[in-house]
Amino acid sequence: MESGKLYWFGNCAKAKIINEIVQYIQCHPGEVLVFDYGCGNGGDWPNILADYPQITLIGYDPSEKSIQVAESRLKGFNAELFTGSQLNDQQFKAHFIISFSVLEHVYDRRKYLQTARTHLRDDGIFYLNYDDGHFRNYLDLNRPELWRQSLREWLNNIMAHTRAGLGNISSFQARVQRNKIDRLVEEAGLEVTSAYYSNLANFKGLYKTIPSADRESFMRFWIDVEDKLNLLFLTETASAVFGDHANLWQFMTSRTLVLKLKRIGA
């Protein structure tokens, strides 16, 4: 990948996406509107907006508490944040929409995608990233201190749809099946220009052991390795594992779709 400062949003898949957006901004003068659809507490946006004041950030998160934290962290920057139903009245069109590890927590995924399409410019790019880590809970018998956490998440996954049907969607999470989300993407009037897998589990764990001064160098190496794996070794398997036929998905917990508006007649 090209050199330059990397911004960290929790894993290399997100860092790769932000790096691509920053590279675009560096080559295209003028204001750029980015819509972070599930912005949480603001991630690394304070650093990015400080470095690139030409970015206008619009952030949305259903958690009022998260938005309050984000508002505090982004005070003084060119950012506007929404929660609840506030997004319904907004008319903006974004150059880029990013959705980082949000889709697996969305109950009405059809509506989520349709809303994103509404706010995407004709020439805009929508990075739709989802994660499967919540659904690969392995009970380590040698670490009983983690059993309660693993069992709690396992039970939450089992009960997710039942609880959501009763109106409790605040803690919803359910595995994203590739064939289903690809179909919903098409139904929303979007098309996939590329897709790739990321977040090798061993690399993600190893990153936490790397000294802080060396983490950016390791992250570049990590991204380069995964780019090569996607380019040279991505194949389809006979049966789906974890809801996806890709061989890389069995060892990587993150998938990113790069989306644009569907071309007329396509």
C-alpha cells in the first residue's frame, strides 16, 4: 500500500478504507463529504479532521450516549452528528459512505441499505464492512475467567431475533449471510465494484503485542499480506462455512463490499 499516515479505527480493514479515502482527498482538491453510518463515539475522526479540514463529516449512530461522546470529541471540527430519527429529514449526498462493523448489529438491513443509497452521490462510493467475530465464540477450557463472557454472547446470538421481534433491538446482532446481503445490495439499487476479506485472526491478536512505536509498520505489513491473499489465493469452496463460500472467510472475520449506485440498464 502507499505510504502516508494511517488512521486506526480498531482493525486493519477500517484503516485500509480510510487510507483509500485520504488518498482520494489528497488527489482531489475541494470539499469532500463523508457519511459515517454507525459512527459510535467518533473513532479516529478528530485526528483526520484536524489533518484534512476540507472534509465535512456527517455521523449517525442509534446510541444517544455514543453520539454525546462523539459530539464532545468532535467539538470545533466540521462535523454534524445525528441519532434516533433525526437522519430522516436530512437531504445530504455523500462522496463516501462508510459502515464499519455495523451491519451485523442492524435488524432491518433492507432499510439500512436503502437509507445509505438515498445519501450517496451519483459518483459516490459506499464502503460496507461487516464482521463475523461475534459469532465465532470458542470456549477456551484453559481460561475459565472468559467463560461467562463467551456464554453470554452465545446466548445473545441465539435469542437475537426473538428479542428483536419483541421490540428489543438495542443489543441485536446476527451473522451476515453473504448471499442474502448481496441480494439486498442489488435490491437497494447498488452494485458491487469489488469485495475483499480481511482481519486475519492471528494477525489481529499479534498486533496487540507489538510495541506502540512499531504498530503502524506492522499494520502496513498486515494490510499488504491480506491484499496479496485476496489477489492471489481467494477461491470458492464447495459448501458455505460461517455463511460464506470463500476460503479466506474461514480465517478472516471481516468482509468489505465497495459499492456504487447501479448503472441504468446494468
